[in-house]
Amino acid sequence: MKTPALPKIHAVYDFFLKEGFQHTVQEIALAVKVTPKTLFNRYNTKDNMVLEARKYWHQQIRERLFEKIEYCNNVVEKLVILICECHYCLQQESNYFMKELEDAFTCEENAFCTSLKKLLKEGLDQNLLNSAVNPQEYAKFFMHNVYSYLPQHLNADTFFNLLSPVMLPEAQEIYNQIDINKIIHQ
């Protein structure tokens, strides 16, 4: 069976993942083994190239998250997985994660904010999360604190501090049953 071809953006995505976004179009073209004209024909500008690479990264995040949360029993477990995904991205995909933080306080095109808002809605539907919490403001709080706490620590306190503002007592009971240390060390 033949392995499906990677999308054309993958080489650029991979370059930004490893090298960051500060390079010229000529440097990127050389690294991904195409001409600058080819990159221009595909993306028109470097900004569009970065945008397309970030969209591809967002797709990777969504696929990983879906795979991990597909069998979760409730939104609390899904939120814990989202925090783990943020930590993974910060550790393994830091160039994209840091670029994502530039959008974190608007939460418009931010993959984590989008996923978080969907999970908040799900949690409200399950009557596990506090309906008085503004999803937009909580998403900003979440991203700010992910950036502040995750580089140093990923422990049970970090999870609790990120989730406690939205959890109702039923959600806290579920949270208390989750073996956070086991999840951290997977």
C-alpha cells in the first residue's frame, strides 16, 4: 500500500517548526528545495505562507485532540487532555505555540481557544461547568496561564488552577477521580 503524499505545505510547516518564522522567503525556499518563485506562486506573500502553515498546524492539533478525547467520558477529562496538548505543543512545537500566543488574547484564530470554547459549551450542556463564566474571558485566562505555568510545571496543581474557575461541584468530583499524575507521565 502506498503512503499518501504529504500536502505541499508540509515542508514549509516542518521548516517553521524547526527553524522559526524569522527567515526570508529565499532562505525558506532553499531549505524546502523549491524556488522563491514557486513559494510566491503558492502563497503570494510570506504572511500567507505563515498563515497556511499555521492552518496546517491547527489541523494537526485538531486531529491529535480528537484522537485523544474521542473516548473520554466527560468534558472534564477532555479539558485535562487539552491542557496536556498545550504542554506538548509548548515543548515540541514551541515555534508554532509561541506564534499562537500572539493571537491568544484575541482568541480569534487560536486553535486552543477554539477547542476550549467548544469544550466549554459541551460542559455547559452537561451541567458540569459554571454558566456565569464568560467563555471568551476564560479562554484568555486559560491561554495566559498556560503560557505562564506550563513551561515550568505540569502537575496536578497546574491542572486544578486552570480548571477550577469553571468547574461546578459535580465537575470537581469528576476531576478528583482523575489520576492526573498518570496522565502527565503517559
